[in-house]
Amino acid sequence: MPAITKVVLRNFKRFDKLDLLLKPGLNVLLGDNEAGKSSVLLAIDLALSASRSKVESLGVEALLNAAAVDRFMGSRRLVADLPKALVEIFLTEGADPSLNGRNNVDRRECDGIKMEIAVPRELQDEVKELLQDPDAPFPFEYYAPRFATFAEDSQIAFKKHVRHLLLDSSRIDSEQATRIYTQSLFSVNADAKARSRLESSYRKAKDEFRDAHLKEINEVLTDYTFGVRTSSKTNLGTDLVILEDQLPLDVRGKGRQCFVKTSFALRRGGEGTQPLHLLLLEEPENHLSHSQMRKLVERLSQAEGRQLLVATHSSMICSRLDLRKAALLGTDPAKRGALSDLSESTAKFFMKAPDNNVLQFVLSKKVILVEGDAEFILFEELYAKHAKGSTLAEDGVHVISVGGTSFKRYLELARLLGVRVAVVRDNDKHWQKNCVDNYAEFRMDNARVFADPDDARSTFEVCLYEDNKELCDQLFGTSRKSLSVLDYMLANKADVAFELLDKGATELRAPKYIQDAIAWIRQ
Amino acid sequence: MDKTVTFAVAGSGKTRSIVEQIDPSRRSLVITYTTNTEDDLRRRIANRFDGRDAAVTVDTYFSFLNSFCYKPLLQQDMQSRGISFSAPSQTSSRMPLSSKLRYMHGDRIYHCRMAKLLAVKGCYEVVRERLDRYYDDIYVDEVQDFGGHDFNFLLEIAQAHARFRLVGDFYQYTFATSHDGNVNKSLHGDYDEYRARFAKAGFKVDTTTLGASHRCGPAVCDYITKTLGIQIAAASASAARVEVVESQGDVDRLHSDQKTVKLFLEQHWLYGCHSHNWGACKGLDHYEDVCVALNPTSWALLLRGELAQAKPIIRNKLYVAFSRARGNLFLAPESLFKKHRSGT
């Protein structure tokens, strides 16, 4: 069973250079918008399909790295310098020598398939002449894709070494996407022999229909008769639909379509079927409700015996599926696979922990971790106040509420990813033990724990109250009968925070340790 | 080291011996030089395994050299587009071994220098590793046709761990895979020295297993041994005979006889009959009666009883032609076919 070990992109879409390592089984691609998750899936799909028409329908202009084009246009514009888009798919070693060779960027002897979009050699003279005109536009229309294996075997389109399917849920209900999906699932579930048998009986059935039911009409006609169309546009492949409970899939809601299409593609076929080797899923969370998404995650995590590449925005999908399988796009390449070194217990923690913001953490450069909702609600305001007029957004700092004190899990991530993290926590009456000794194993430059060193000031609310006594008494003192102001604040943390934000924002001052945290994170 | 080279006589069942030796539980590669034998091999292997799975790959030598060795390892360096089967130009031959220009005919690669290029680029070890990765047993048919750099290449890659079984017939050497200058020019000059090259490379040399012809009858075998000086014995008795034909009437009858194939030195298609060329029919096994048309030089030698003194290449081609006969062998002067030759 072939699996992708590495994807190499050169001048493809937004990547001038990408070397992405993949593992067998599940892989999760994480990245912000525009980080290039879909481009990676597209590149794999194009190279493995080895289809010129797919490339042509997308257009070379959309595939060739725009910066490379600009660089070329700003250069001496020599034909030899024309940029080429390159996609190389490195595969696990199989038994077919026609896949194996050194014709790849690594010059390493291994199995693989590549796609190069370049100006073919026989057109170069023509392009050279064209480029002599200083006003000539970039010669996109001379570009053509070329597909080959690493052994420089160009018969790949006929051989289909890797059976794959791309499911893009953002285009899930487009007619063409549905047709492609249906056809590839059909070919997975029926081999070539079975398919041609079914094709011909379908044709026969049309003829029988004509003979049986159009006969009456045709008999009264002279010269011309009616028939039923059979062509490349109307045949079994184009007329097939997938039914669920007798209803065609394309009349279902998008969410249901997403779910069904993904699960159907993941199904293990029976005897005589050719299972997919690789499933590419583009943002499977689209159109899915929370509960459907949980079900989908379960299906994905149980998909054994094939390679899965999931591009996602969803914290839930990536953490529930095991963070160790994640590759980060749009970050420092050295950090890309860093999550695979995550300890098993931390990976499992995020799989089991309540829904969290781990994806946001992973994708950030600077993060302030806080214990709970109260800190989270007030932090933006406090930050603005003590950051010399700057804001969280301006400084690119994210505040994440951990909902407890599981900071160490995040610190482990921070260590792997180099995220700058300020942990803001309560001392819980024992500063030395809870806030110093507790984090002895995480002494590193990019992380620091901030807490009030005075054991008496044990929680955020206590500190807040003591440092803003007047304001708090004024806001919460008047109507209190049984509880002291501080006790009230401790008992209604989130509401108090919200009220402080709402009514006391201008006067509110952050406790010293929080000011320190803000100053440090901004460095 | 499990390497054997078996020298056979014509019709002794070289191809059959390869097909029978194939072990379906092992991954086999069969390399042959002529496309005649390639088709034949495929057919026979398919027959033997009759739909059952056997990991057998059949490839012609140049397809193997190009698709398995050259392209996977060197295509990106050379950026060649296709193979040139021309003789190398003098300019290219003056280039140093390290120069790309020595190997290229425009943007195509010289067929006769591909093996040398692999050597110069230090690829022998990688090719051996590739062979071992994909195959357990490697069979090479028509090994006598390896010439030039290809012969050295063959002996080198045979140092792989895989089991090598080479089969050939020294005297059926009629055209070399390739030649380049003086490289292995005298390789086929002497049978003893030729065998010694294999022995020195670690091969066990077997001259007995395939020593008798199953195709040709005793009369044809005796005739070959007597006139061409090439030792060949018949495996079984047969009534087939050898006849020298000298009258126009007899030649005309043979010419129009669809059951008898007429073999010419060259340009057989000009004679408008069921025909082939001497050398090119190597590997073919389906002719019954055969009529060999002798060109004037050979005919003169035959009449003087000195055919064995013909140039080795001519003698070898005649050997191929004579030994095609399952049935009767007729010999006639080419001049009597002249009236059937188109354009005359």
C-alpha cells in the first residue's frame, strides 16, 4: 500500500519552497487562513491525477507562484530563468521499479511522482523571441504540465499508482465536484472489468427501453425516429448518483453531504474492490454541527489501512485526532513537524480535555494563558491600559483561558514550538510551591509564570480587589448584605469581571504581576 | 555467487530452458535482446503459468538499460530526450569521458554509450542494489549479442546478489547490442577466450546442458557441422534432409511454395515471397522447411567446400539461417531468385 512520505513544492501557488513530511495513517494540516493548506492538497491531487486537463482548467496563472513571476519580470527575462512550478510526491517504497529513481529534488533514489509546469523545450525559442519585446507579458500560455515518476516514466496517467480522492467540503454541493466524487467512489467499489460490464448493460438497457417503449411513437414516424442518448456525457458514470435512504445525496443539506461523503469514502470495500490509498480532506468541519463533527472525528480516527490528509481550521478536529499527527503550515519550517515530539500524555490530554483553543495557541507567536473566564474577560482592557497604548491585536498577543491550571500541557507545546508564553495564575496560597517549584522543568526563555508572590493574595479576585478597593466597593458594596465585597467577587467571578469591564474600565488597574506579564510578553 | 552462463546450440531450447527455470515464488527479470524472443518469451511464460500469479518481468535489453538504469539514475543530469541509435560522431568521440557531449547526439543519448555513462557516473553499485531490490533471479537470453560497453556492463551488474542465468550461442552472434570504437572489438574472435571472460567474472560455464538441437534433424546438424565447422548435434532422429538446388525450375517452385520460408542475406522483402533475412530470424522457432538463398560470395565458397572460411559474421548468419529448419533445408544461389526481385 503506497503512502506519501514527503511533499515537495517549488513555485507552486503561495509556496516558493515547501518540504512537508507526512506520516502513514493520519496527518493533520494546520494553518491560518492563507497558510496554504488547500494548496498542498491541490498539489497532491494534481500530481497524483496526472491530468493535463485538470491543470489547464485551473490555469497556469493560478498555479505558478506569483512572486516568482514578478521576480522574473523584474529580471533580465532570460528564457533559462523562467520559473517552473514543481510538485514532487515522495512515496513509500513499493515493488514497481518504474516509480523509483533519482529524478527528484533530493537526487535520492526512491519512489515518487512529480508534476512540472514549465515552458516545454520545443517552445523555448518562440518564447525567447517573444520576451525580446520589453512590453511582452509573462508567457503563461506557453506553459504546460508534465507528469512523470522519479524513474522518468511518463506513463503514470495510465497506471494510477496511488488511488486517491480529494474531498473539498467548501465545494461540496457543486455539480462537478459531486460527479467527480461519485465516479471515483464508483471506480473504488467496482474494478475496471466490473465497470465496463455495467457500462455495457446500461447501454443495453437504454436500447431495450427504446425498442419497448418508444416503438409506438417511432412506428408512426417516417424517416426519423427517437432514441436514447448514449455518449461520453450521458453514460453510467455520469448518470450515477449516491442514495442514502432512497434519497440522492445532492438533495441533502451540505452538512449531511459532507458527513456522508467523508464516511462513504472511508468505508472499507468488500471483496474485489480497490480501496483508496489516500484520502485528502479539505476542512471537513465545514457545514457540520458540533455533534456531527464529533462523529466525523470518530470516523476519521478509526480510518486504518490508508493515508489521510486533513486540512483543518478546527481546534476540535486537530486536538481530538491527536496533535502529534499535525503539521503546521505558515510557520517556521523547522517547527513544522515539531508537534510529533509531544509527549503521549499531553497529546491524550488534548484529545480528552474539554473543547479548547489549542489550535489558536499553536498558531500564535505570543500567548498569555489565564486560568479562567474572569481574567479572560478583563485582559484586553488591562492590556490596553498597561501596554503603553498598544492593544492585544496590535501586538499579536492572544489570550487563552485554560479553564483550570493545566498550564504545563501548553508549556510543553510552547517548548516545541517556541511560542512566547506568559502564564498568569493564582498563587493559591503557596507561591513558592504552586508558581515556582511547580514549573521547575519548564525554565526556558520563551515562557514565564506570573503570579502574585504574596501568599495572602491568593487569587486574581483578591489582588484585583485589594488594588482597586474603592472601585470594587463602589460597584459591588452597596447592595451586598450577607457577603463581603470580596466574598461576592469570589462567588461571582465572571459576572464581576463583566461588570468591572462594563462600568469601571477606565479606573481599573491590573495587579503588579499582570502588569509584569504584559511588559514581558511585549518584549 | 550463483551465476551460470549456458552455451547452447541452435534449437536446443534456450528460451524453453529459461521459461522452465522460472520459479513463481521468486521475482524474475528476463532480459532479451531481440524483440522476436521478447514476444515469444511473454507468450510462453503466460502459457506456463496460465493465469496464475508469477512475478515475471520481460524486457528487452535497451528498454531495461533505459528505463531501469539510465533514466531513473541519470535523466535529471543529462536532460536527454530519447535515444539515438546512430554511430557516435567523431566530434563526440574526441570529447573526454567526463564530458556530457561525449554521450549526446543533439539532445538524445547515444545507445552505445549509455552503459559506459553509467560506469563513468559510478552507477554500477546503485544498479546492482536496484536489481537486488526488485528481483531475485535475472535471466539473460541471447547473451552472445552483448558487445561494446554493454558486455562490460553485463558482467559488472552480474556481481549483484541476485541469481544470474545467462543463455546464448556463441556462433549465433550476428549483431552486437552496440559497439563503440575498439571496446570489446575482438570479444567474439575466439570461443575459448570468450568463455574465459565469463569464468573470470565468476560464472559457471555450462556447455553441455543445451548441447543438442531439438529443432534440427541429424541431416541438418551434420550439414552445419561439416560445412560451417560449428559443432551441433541432433537430439532425435528425423527424416528431414538437406538439398542443394541449382535449377531455375526448382527455385521457382520453392519461391512460390508458401510452406517454405526463403531466407536472404538482406532485403528479403524485395523478393515477393514468404521470406526473412538470415540474421533477423534469430529466435524464431516456427519454420518447417527452409530455403536459404546464398549470395554470390557464399555460393562460391559453398561450391568450393569452403563455407567455414566465410567471414565470421556471414558464417554466423548462415548458421542462424540453416538452423531455422525443423524440416528440410534447401540451399540455392541467390542469383536464381533474381527474376523474382522487384525492380529488376
